[in-house]
Amino acid sequence: MGSESNPGQSRDTSDALAGVSDALARIASSTEGCVIGLGVLARASMGTPAAQLASDLAEELRGVVSTTRFVGVALGLLSEGPPRRSTCERLRWEWVASTGALLDGDPRSRLVAECGAVLDRARVAAERLVVALAAAEAPGFVHAAAQLERRLESASRRLVAAGEGERTVAAT
């Protein structure tokens, strides 16, 4: 009877680890993309408080990427090494900026909105990561995942506040 429950339990653990792997990959790629977007935002906002905020948020999100990679490597689900910077991702952010400049006269609002959307995807993945780690019975990592979720939520709130500040400045 005990041997009958082990294959099912192994499958459940395998499914949970697949959920963990997927969530970690989504957090890492979304956050890495947002770091690139914040770099474009910082350049577009040069000389304004938004530039400093974008740089600060990018630095904070680099820490999130680092933590995500550490957890993934520790669980054997992500490879070691620095994140891969995608030329396609950089071009996508430059396109968002140029679209904003062309259609809105200023790229910042579109960049902030897109960074917010990307951060929201990372935050949702972090929520899923907490659940998947609990299902995989990895309690030591649940705390780290919950911290990631809080850091992403904090970064998202700061970005929204910055976006509202930009709209207020643009309206005056």
C-alpha cells in the first residue's frame, strides 16, 4: 500500500517542481525585461527625478533577478551564470519609447505603463511560485519566494507613483 502512494506522490512533486520552474523562469524573464525598460526610461527621463527613480528601481530589480536565479539554481531548475540580455527585448523597449515619443510627444508614460504591466506579470508569477513551492514541500524556499513577491509589489507601487508624478508634471 505504501508503494502505491509513492508513484502518485512523486508525480505530484514532479508537477509542483514544474510549476516552480515555470514561475521562476517567468519572474526572471519579466524582471530582466523590466530592468531593460527602466534603463530606457532613465535615458528618456535624463535630468528629472524619474531618471533617478528608474535607475533605483532597476537596481532593486537586479537584486530580484539575482535572488530568483539563486533559488532556481539551488533547486536545480535554472542554470548558473548571468542572465542573458536579449537584443530583441532591448529593441522592444526602444520601440515602446519611440511609439510614445511619436504618438504622445513623450515616451515616459508609455514606458512606465509597460514597465508596470511587466512587473505585474512578474508579481503574479511570484504568487504562483509561493503556492508551487508549498506544494513541492520546499518550506525553506517559500519564505524567499514570499520576499520576492513583496519586493515586486513594492517596486510596482513605486513605479505607479512615479507614473502618476510624471502625468502631473506633464499636465502643468
